Amino acid sequence: MLGISSLNFNRTISTVIIFLSLIFLAACQTPGSIMSSGPEKDAVPDEARLRARLTEFHNALGANDIARRYAMATPGIRDKMTFEEFKKDLRWDENAARRKETKMSAALVRACSCTPMKALRCVLIVDVTIEEAGGKVITDKPLEMWEYDGGEWYWGYIGANSRGRCPGER
């Protein structure tokens, strides 16, 4: 009987320690590269090229140019996926009937963070405008991840609407 009570006590203590550790980590969270409200200007190398690549990528997205999108994907994505696997991952062939060409434009709002990894990885807020057939205009400000590698910018992913705020901002 002593062994069973001791086991329950140890589980309770472990649960409390984990819970308190999580609260402590949340309370002590300080702004770091991911939580930054905006890096210094020099933290985004070759900003003019980044702006051009954003435009090029979103033009390809609007034109349904999957080959161009694949070519602009990070080297890490292209090293792990063939073009056919990339298309399959995006369900490109399955969604063929739903695809329609649109005119898209994109502009860099700001960089939330740039973190040196194998390449420099930046989380950006991008102002996207989509002009659909019939004149309907949709605007969005998604978070996007781009990598700067070997003097070139590569697309990593498009996330949810940022509402104009970087991750961690209130």
C-alpha cells in the first residue's frame, strides 16, 4: 500500500513541477529574435532584391505558375522534394478545376525577425492585393517566411493573416 501511495505522490509532484516550469517560462519570456517587433534595417540584406522576389513570387502565384513557384522555393525544400512531389504536396493536380488566374501584387510591410540558421530566415509581413475577374479586390497581410541564401531570396511558406502584427506582438 505504501508503494501505491508513493507512486501517486511522485506523479502529483512531477505534474506540479512541470506546470510551474511552464508558468515560469511563460512569465519570463523576453523578446528575442522571433518575438522582436522589428529588426534593425541592416538585418534584412539586399532589401531591394527581396522586394523584387516578393513581386515575382506573387505574380507566379496569381498566374498559377507552379514551375516558377518551385524554382523560388528554398533550397531545403527543393533538396527534399522533386517538382512532382512539390505539386503533389500542394495538391496541384487535384485542385486544377478550382484554380483561376488572378492578378496579384505584394509589398513588404516589414520584417518581424531574421534568424541566422543554415541560411538567414526572415519572417515578414507582406501586403498582398488580389484582383479577381469581375473587379473584386481582396487584400491580406499574411506572415511569410523567406530565406536569404547565397545572395538570393527564396520563399519558404505563407501563413495566416498577421493583422499587421508580428508574432508575439499584442
